[in-house]
Amino acid sequence: MGTMSPSAASGLQLSTVEGVGFADGVTDPGQTSVAVLGGTGPQGRGLALRWAAAGVSVVLGSRDAARAASVAAELAGQLHPEGRTPSGTDNATAAQAGQVVVLAVPWSAHDALVTEVAGALVGKVVVDCVNPLQFDARGAHPVPVPAGSAAEQAATLALGARVVGAFHHVSAALLADPTVIRIDSDVLVVGDDRAAVDVVIGLAGLIPGVRGVHAGRLRTAGALEALTANLLAVNRRYRVHAGIRVTDL
Ligand SMILES: NC(=O)c1ccc[n+]([C@@H]2O[C@H](COP(=O)([O-])OP(=O)(O)OC[C@H]3O[C@@H](n4cnc5c(N)ncnc54)[C@H](OP(=O)(O)O)[C@@H]3O)[C@@H](O)[C@H]2O)c1
């Protein structure tokens, strides 16, 4: 048994989204299923832990189904009874299973994974949290992306997917630490499909302390992705897990 607080689901307002299974007025995260591809890594497992704690049906994806199942079992051991036991499988099966699909792999693996599962993403809300960064002795820096950003690249590779960029700036270390009860942070959410953006804002709001904020169109995703390099520099300089807060909102 872990120390995760009980679900913060009471304020959830998921929007109506045709094709991804949300019904009008749904406020029950138990009716939502989220696949987290690359869910065995720090970011994916952290998001999975938080959503499972809020009662969301979460399936972790991995290149190795057994590894995903093992991580899912580990996360289950960190949940309070109110939480919902996650499952684990291969990325392709997870992408089929989730109503919402989160991409949480390294940038180097992003395009190949999206291409592999593109058929399963048609009509679904796809959340891209991938930061196209490289690291050297001077720290992290953004790398050029042909489509402009990882999120736009996903939209190009997975035609018909309702791609949203989000969760670029939430620390995996905080998400995955069950002793951290609240993460006081905003999640900047960008996308061209307003209903899809609202679904992701709802998912952000399931994480205690987190607020999802609509921050523009998908074509601005590159700015969010690049900003992560600055946050990582803050983390390094001040030895923190920095996040973003929008003021006067
Ligand atoms: N870490 C953070 O604090 C943070 C915060 C915000 C956003 N992000 C973004 O979230 C993404 C994931 O971050 P992370 O730190 O969790 O990354 P990670 O640990 O490097 O990778 C996540 C998972 O991706 C899979 N993977 C690794 N290489 C792969 C490859 N070549 N092909 C297919 N799958 C591969 C692995 O799962 P399997 O081996 O099980 O397949 C791995 O566990 C990154 O793009 C990062 O920019 C991270």
C-alpha cells in the first residue's frame, strides 16, 4: 500500500468527444481508458500512477509486454484502494485499447512508434508529451523537427488522430513519487481540436494540484517542447523539479 492520496476526481469535467467514448456530461474517470505508450519510463509511469489513482483505466504500453505488465503491477502496489489497477501490454495492443493514447517515449523513438501504431490512433485523442531535445556538456537544447514540433510530426504521421500537446513540463520525478501528494503546476495544453484539448485538460485536472490550461494551437507546440530545455536548466542550477504556473488566471 502506498501513500498516494485518494482520488481528486471530484472536479473532473470531461467533455463530449465523439469517437473516443466520452459521453455528454461524463464526470466519472472510471469511464475513461488511457493508453500510455512508453509507459515503463519515468514520465509514462508517473502519469499512469496519477491517473490510476484517480480511477482511470490505464494500460501501459512497451516494446516488451512483460515489462509493461511488471511495471503495472508495481504501480498497483502504490495505489490506495480507491485507485484502479493498471494493466500492461505491448505498445500496439495498448494503442488499440486506449480511448486516449499518450506518447511517452524518447524523441529518438517518437516517429517510428507513431508510424507503427498510426492505424490505431485514427479518431482518438493522442497526447504528445515528447520533448525533442539533445543533451551535451552545456545541458539540454532543442533540436529542429521537420514538421515544427513532435506533436505536429505525430499529426503528420498519424492522419486522423486528434493530436494534443501537453505534459511537457511536469516532472516525472514528482509524478512517479507516491510520497508527493500534490504537484502544484499548470499543464499547458495545445491543439486544434477544442474538444480533444478539453479532454486533456480534464485528465490534467485529475492530478492533485495540477491545472490544465489551453495555451494555443498545435502549431505552437514547438515553443512548449523547447521551453523544457530552460526548465531543465533551472532544475540543474537550483536542484529542483521546476514546473510552470500561469499567473492572473
Ligand atoms: N522525464 C521527464 O521528467 C519528462 C517530463 C516531461 C516530458 N517528458 C518526455 O516524455 C518522454 C518520455 O520520457 P522518459 O523520461 O520516461 O523517457 P525514457 O525513460 O527514456 O523512455 C520511456 C520509455 O520509452 C521506451 N523506449 C525507449 N527507447 C525506445 C525506442 N528506441 N523505441 C521504442 N520505445 C523506446 C522505453 O520503454 P520500453 O523499453 O518498455 O519499450 C522507455 O521506458 C520523453 O520524450 C520526454 O521528453 C519527460
